[in-house]
Amino acid sequence: MEYNFRCRWYQRPFHEAFLAQKVQRFIEIAHRRWGKDEVVLSGTRELLHRRVGSYWHCLPEFAQCRKALWTAVNPHTGKKRIEEAFPMELRASTNNQEMFIEFKNGSTWQMIGSDRYDATVGAGVAGITYSEWALANPAAWGYHRPMLMENNGWAAFITTPRGNNHCKAMYDMAVKSPAWFAELSSIEMTEALSEDQLSESLAEYRALYGDALGQAMFEQEYHCSFIGAMVGAYFGSEMTKAEKSGRMGDVPIDTKHPVHCVMDLGKTENNPVWLFQVIDGSLRVVDFYQPATDDLDDWCNDLRARGWNGITYVPHDIMVTEWGSKKTRIERLRDRKMNPRRITRVSVADGLQAGRMAINAATFDAVKCEIGIDGLKAYRREWDSEMKTFRENPVKDWSEHIGSAWRYLGLAWRDAPAVAPANDKPKELGYHVDAAGRVRGNMTVKEAVDAMVRRRRNEG
């Protein structure tokens, strides 16, 4: 290609490995102003001309794409960043609404959001970049990975740290794998900023966020520190303690005790479900489930397949009518014998406190609950830049409903039965005479018919 990228010396290892494609998985943990998007966009321009295919650039949220990259201007050149990466003479067409570019050689490039990962479709996906991966929904990679494997495609993850979350786990895995290029570029390594510039940045962070929080933000963004929780996390301290105390591991279902679930009861993309058991007063979180469809029958079948056989705890607003039905949500769950039980309505603050206490009491299955655990770590408060304090309401991202569902679990689990109710239903039809002399059956008509069918089957 004739469009040369002026690579800074500290970008060279990643840039050269990315273009060489000797491996197909890349993760770069780099400080602020390292030029992560810049180097990946330049490399993508080269790669999409080597191989015709579809290429995606994924930000944590679709709403961020336009401002963060599509319309962003390089302050050093005065040109749009996207036009520097993909000059107009290379393009066959550009769709500004969809943030989609088709190139003259047949390749395409598009911006997407991890919050809408299940809406991404397309044949021939040859490469995906996940920008600010530490803030993205990790479920996006699970959804996209089979597409790339089928097409022998590459994936690049670029980010600054945001606490000890899925990004840290991926980096730790990648540094041990010969199938990955993995690099951490802190400001000490690159020396990209002078001491005076760093001091100025630290002063700005402290002025904006206060001394303690400002120092933590500075450590994350320039020294690439994974230490501590995500800034503003509701459950950060509790999740760190659970991890350090060894309460995240293998937690198999004990079949002698019922498996209950708690759900937030939104639509598919915002209806996470926690599955748990209570044994000898201890909370065991055995699974985490996110529906793949809007079909309530699918949800119920999937939960039963995962071991659910107890009570379904649901929010207080379950009495509303939804899901395209004249019945309320609780009626629909009762029709499917999901044993719904409403959770007492309390303030969000009380729910958060209950959630914290539940984490302190819980043991998590680290594999089955991986996405849920990451969501609890990412569940955080909004920052009010004018008041220089955190608001009480959570950030509206992929983790919000995971955290909300956990609040409900915190309110429900202590009342959850540890033993399944005895099955006292009669197996055969019988009659008795009550005190008024009336003859009564011990089954409903349906139960009597079902018992007769079972008996005839058994008799052959």
C-alpha cells in the first residue's frame, strides 16, 4: 500500500506483529494517548486489501462510535481520523448513517457496539477490533469468536485497564499462549510523556476526581494498573474479597437441594438470570444465564436444562402485562410452572446493601458464572463531572441488569428453601366422604386422566 503509517517506536512491536499475521489474536494494554485506535486502523487498511472480507471495529457501546471515531478530528492534522485511516480514493461507497465503508476491492469496514453484539450479522468476517475492551461486554467475543474461527479471521483487543476484570483475565491468558501476541505498554516503558506532562495530568485527575480517586484513575490510565476494582464499582471491594478468599471456583449443583433462580425480567438483552442454591445457610451461585431469544418458553426450558427446579424470584413490577400477551408476567410464569415469587420492594440503596452482603456470603462457579462475575465487577455509578461526585444511578451499559438482578438475589436468597417441598400429590384416584356426606375425589379431572395414562403405559 502507498499510504504509509508513521509508526512510533513503541508501537512497532504490535504493528509489525499485526501485519505479519503469524498469530491471529492480539491484545495491547496501553496507556492513554498511546495511539491504539490509530495503529489498528492503519493495520486494518493494509489487511483488508490483502484479503477481501468484512471487518468490524467494535466499541463498548454503539452510541459511542460516531463521536469517538467516525466524526472525530485529529487535532494534529485537522483531518477526520476515519478519513486518514481510509482515504476517500480507496472507497467505493460510504454510508454515514450506518458508519459503513465499502472499498473498491470489495472489502467492507463497519463500526459496531458490544452492547448490540447479537445484532451483528455478515458472511466472511475476516477481522474484528475491540476498542476499549475493558469496558466492553465480554459476551460479544463469545458471540463473534465462532464467526472468526470459521473464516480463519483475526481479532485485536486494545484498551487501557479498568480494574481486575475480563480484560485482565484475557491478558493473563494471552501472555502464556503462543497463539497470541500480548503486550502491556505503560508510560514507564514508552516514556511517551515527560515528567512535567505526567505531573500535569495527575493534577488534572486529582482536581476532577479528588485525591484518592484521581490517583486511582491516573494509575489505571497511564501506569496500566489492574490493581483494585473498577472506579465507581458498587460491588468492587466485595468482589475482590471473594476472589482473594478463594470463593470463585468449581461449584457443582448438589442434587439433594433445589436450584432457585432470580431474574430482572426485561427483554432478551437485559434479562440476566442467576441460579443458586442455599445449603446449610450458605449461598452457592451455581450458574448464570442470559437468554438468546425473546421466547419465554425458551427461557424456561433452558433454565430447567441448567438444573432449575425450585423457585423463580422476580421483581415487584412483575404484575405488568408484556411479552405480547394479555396476561401478566407472573401469570405466564405460573402457566409454565416456574413457581414465581415476588421480591419485596425496597429502595435501591437497601438492595445494594443486600447485594454486598450476598457477595460476602457467596461461593461462585467461576466458569459458569464468568459473564455474571464480570458484570458485577463492571456494575458502577455514573460520574457527575459538574458536581465532581458519583451519582446514585448506575451507568447504562451491559452490566446494569446483571447488577440489578444480583440486588434481587441479595433480597431473596435468605428466604429460599434449602429442601424441595415434599410431593404429597396422590398417584392414584381415590374417594372419600366428607363431614357433610358428600363424596370427594382426591384428584382433579386432569390429574385423574394423567394418572390413568401413566398406569396404562406402565401396564404396556
